[in-house]
Amino acid sequence: MNTDELLNTETISALLERGIDAGTNVLLAAVTFIIGMIVAGVVRRAIRSTALKSERIDDTLGNFFASITYYGIMAIVLIAVLERFGVETTSLVAALGAATLAIGLALQGTLSNLAAGMMIILFRPYSLGDFVEVAGQAGSVKDINLFTTVLATGDNKKVIVPNGSAWGDVITNYSANGKRRVDFTFSIDYGDDIGKAMEIIQKTLRADSRVHKSPDVFTGVTAHGGSSVDIVTKVWCKSDDYWGIYHDAMKNVKEAFDANGISIPYPHQVNIARKG
């Protein structure tokens, strides 16, 4: 074998060895990433499950820490993958430190969502399961993570609200207090007995076991309308019973009015004809 053939053989052998090493690194990096992603997912689910089962751990905090743990594990996995390809992580950290300002300017919105998420967890304006209105969107809170709040609307649509928008706007939490007041306005004809109508309203609402006995049912005349006398009614109940009481009362009071001769006025049109 001459010198050229020997060199070609050594070159091919070296290239083959390098190819095998590169392929092995790619394979190991892929395996590391997949296993790391699986482990991160399992740990996140385990933390969420533990929070749901434990009375000491709040569901919102459990969900938030599960999210932080997931991203932390994925960051470690990414560093391990880069080291597999021979990237010096110390140099990478230094480079990232130098680029922090540029990244911060480019990701102002994302960082503001992250900061808002921390504020939501710290001050707890709402928790998982609460029915809230944030950034103009209303629904039950299904998830609070580092960057977003996930709501489920009454018709089961998924709404994702950036934490920055949620924290920077008015937050209305309908579930924060244990009880709520339900307000009604019932209209009767001017010819009807106001006292009798009030008595019927009070009796009908007191018959509902969900209505609190204290404070008692309140009724009062609120306006003299164009064709009706308007009676305002206020009752207290558990927050979860609000809509059930509202819809049932509107039906039951109407039926009670009909049974006792109380009329509910509605617009009438009068046509006047002139002779000639």
C-alpha cells in the first residue's frame, strides 16, 4: 500500500470516527432532551396533584410552583444538551449576561407578564376556581401560570389573558366573598295594590330555602314609571346560589302575581283617529 492510499484510508477512518461521534452526540442529546421533558412533565403533574390533595397547600400556589419547577428542569436539560455538543456553558452564561439588556428590551411584554404573574400569586386577587372578570373577560379561573391566566367562560370557551393585562386592569372577583346580594325590579300596574304586591314578593322569596333569613327580604318602591310602579327587591344568598335564585324568582314572582290578580304592565299603543 503506497503513501497516498494510506493517507486516504486514515482520512476516511477519521471522518468515519468523527461521524460516529457526532451521531452519538446527537442521539444522546435527543434522548436527554426527551427524557428531561418527560421528567419535567411528570414532576409538574405530581406537584399539581399533591396541591389538590393537600389541605395545607393552596391550589393556586401549587399550580404556580409546578410551572416554575417545569421551566427550571427544562433549563437544566437545555444546559446538559449544549454541553453534549461541547458548548462551554460558562461562556454561554457570560454571553447571556452581556445580552440581558437587549433581551430585556425585546421581551418587555413577556417580562411584564412574568412580573404581573408574581404579583398575582403574592397578593392573590383571585384563585383557581373563582369566577372573575379580568381585562374585560369573565369566566372561572382554570389555570394561573408564569405568564397567563386561563379562564373558562359560561359557555365553556377557553380564554387566555396575559397576566400583565389582568394585573393592570380592574379585577372583579365574584367568588371572593361567601355571600352576595341579588337585586330585582318588579313592575306593577298603577291600579294594583302596592302593599299586596310587596307582600306577595316577600312571601315568594322567603319560601326559597336558599334565600338568607338575615338580612330579611327587602322591598321598596323605587320609581314611578311611565306605565308602572317599580318595586325594588333585595335578598342575600350564597355566592354559588346567585343565578339559581335569580332565574327562579323571576319565574315564581310572575306566577304569584298572576294567581293573585297583580298585573305586570307592558307597552300599549293607542291610535287616535281624527274626523275630516
